[in-house]
Amino acid sequence: MGIKRVQVAFDKDTAQPKDRCVNTFHYVDDNTTEAAVAALFVAKLLEFYQVTPPGATQKVGAWMSVRLASTATVKVYDLADPTPRVPIVTIPWAGLTWGATAFPSEVAACASYKAAPVGGVPAGRLRGRIYVGPLGRDSSVNDSTAADRLNGDFIVALNAAMLRLASASSLATGIWVVYSPTAGTSAPVTNGYVDSAFDTQRRRGEAAIERTTWTV
């Protein structure tokens, strides 16, 4: 089976390539109909962000920042190819919709996923994560007894979207996997979770446009 890497690059309203936010997934196929399977797996990823999963009140994208543009570019690579790799397929997304508010671009949620334990294989090679964001302010809740944390409805949506992606896996449409770059191996995703705390992705931060100073 061939291991494929999928890079989903979301455009920002700045229209600057340097401001794109990227999520990376991996899947395996049977190596016989690579381009066709790639298109099917990418379609499942579009559903991950843009279609409300079972048991959720809104789609994952509804909790993400209004600063995201309506377009994205998805590239699929065969990890068996020599570097620098050329994409198997490049698929544009258009008409994407997001939430109505925005946090700073660094604010994200960590969606963790794991494969089933395997004897002799370190646990770290069987887990991965996606930093979903930038997020909108609706993704946060606050009360008098706790600091800001992820909205419970958003956690439900993100977990349900991961479950749907893992449950829909097959060689004909791509099996979502945890990929270990150390060992060069993969294992099917079987479970996952979302913590209530926000994560900060500093590389997604934007440069300051002004500086306010003071002098004695």
C-alpha cells in the first residue's frame, strides 16, 4: 500500500501566500488508481470542514475565523516519490464558508488522533495531531469559575468530524492513517480526542502593521 500526504492550504483575506494556514493528513491506498483515490479522499476532507457531522450542531468550519478566504488548495503527494516531490493531484476548493468572528491567527484547537497499540512500537509513532484554525471567537466559552476554553459544541463537532473521516476509510477512497516519519510506517486511525484548551501556532501569526511607543 502506498502512503500519501495531503496538504490543505487555506487562503487568508490578506491574499498573501505566506499567510496560508496548512493542515496535513496522511492516507494509504492500493497504489493502482492513485489520482482517483486522491480525489475521493480530498472530497472527504472537504466534508470534514464544510459539512455538519452526525451528532453536531454545526460544521467544523462554522467555528473557524471569518479571516479565512473562501478558497483553498489541496495537494496530494506520494511519499514513495523522490524529493522534491511533485503532487499526484492539485485540487482547488472554492465557495468555502466560515464563522462570523475572528481570534488572532495564532489561535487554534488541537485535534489529536491515534492508531491501535502495537507490540514493540513506541506509542509516539502511533499518534498525530491537526491544529484546526485560525478560530473564531464563538469557539470560546468563559464563566466565572474557569478561564477561556473551547466551546463544548465545537469539541463535539471536531470529534465527530474525525470519527466520520476515520469510519469512512477504505482502500478505494483512502484509509486515514497515522504516519511515522521516523519509521516510515503508517497505521489506521482508530480513535482520537480534543482537549478543552486552546493551542497557539506562532508560525500563523501575522506581522505587526504599526508600533505604538512612549518616551519619558
